[in-house]
Amino acid sequence: DVKVTQSSRYLVKRTGEKVFLECVQDMDHENMFWYRQDPGLGLRLIYFSYDVKMKEKGDIPEGYSVSREKKERFSLILESASTNQTSMYLCASSLDGRTINYGYTFGSGTRLTVV
Amino acid sequence: TQLLEQSPQFLSIQEGENLTVYCNSSSVFSSLQWYRQEPGEGPVLLVTVVTGGEVKKLKRLTFQFGDARKDSSLHITAAQPGDTGLYLCAGEDNAGNMLTFGGGTRLMVKP
């Protein structure tokens, strides 16, 4: 069964901490995405990557950075966590050019609370 | 940025009732997908519709893509508690790599 695995289901961090959210996929997908999901706001794209070492800003990149050193791993970094970054974070992957057939495969999400 | 609006945002119904969820945009999409997300999990793809006017059925779920490929609907017949979840529509850009998600419809089906 194909999988996208997010390293933590729940995280509690303090304001100002540097936070790493890890995502690994075992499907050899080219594309990987980070979203945050908030009530009433839906899924908002933070960053995405089409290839190793490649990254593109999404709709809300401020306060975040990403790293993709290997094809299977896409990390989201909160440089200095703030309370307004409390949210559910979802990682997804897809086959290049095959979204129409297979869609995105999502991880189970990381619920981050910044106190 | 292409926007997708879903309605209603919340829906609470009794088991056995029928319901329809709508997904609307002013933009044209090359295809549209529907996902269901259960509590504590990520969204899971239900269906992709590609052609304007296309109708697809998945057991008690019927999906339709508007003729102009700007809107879609999801109809559930005889809803069951297992249908409870967040339903998300997502439109695909012309390059075939990016999805724009709607805000979702949260459905609760009471036994």
C-alpha cells in the first residue's frame, strides 16, 4: 500500500522555537506539497517541490521554509514558531503529470500547537 | 489564483436522507476531484471528473462536472453514518500538477 508518512501526529512547541515537520513517501513521486488546514479556511498551500532540491512558494510561505534533499523526503521548517502557526499540517505527494488519474496522496497530518 | 467555493459548509442530516454538496468557481478547470477526509486523517481521493457534463457513480455517491467545467456537485443517496466526514473538491490546473482546494463541506450523518 502506497504511503505518505508524517513523522509526528501531535506536536507542542514554544513560541520562538525552530520546528521541523518531516514527510516521507514511498511511491517514487516527483511532486510533494505542504498544506496547512484551518477551520473555515480549507487547505492552503505553503510550499511545493517538483524535484530534488527544487522548491516553489505556495500561497502562504511567510514564516516557513522547506528542504528536499532526497526525492522521498520533504521537510517543512518553521524558523521561529509563532502562535498563529498553530494548525493541522498536511503533506501530500503526486506523480508528475498524473494528478488527473491518481490525485494527491496525503499523509495523516501533524497537529501543531504553539504555546 | 483560481478559487473554489463549496456549499453548504456544514450539513447535519439523519441516516437515510439524500443530500447534495456543491463546488463552484468562476474559473475553468481541466479536471475536478473530490476527496473525503475523516477525523485525524488526511484527505482520500474519491473520484476525478474530466469532461464537461460527465457523471460518475461510486455506490451511493454521484458526482457531476458542469458543462462549462467550472462547477461540480456530489449527491449522496440514503446517507449512512459512515459517510460522515469532510468533503473537499479540488480543481486541477492545465499543467496537470497543481490542485486548488475548496473550503470543504463538513457532513454529519446521525443514526
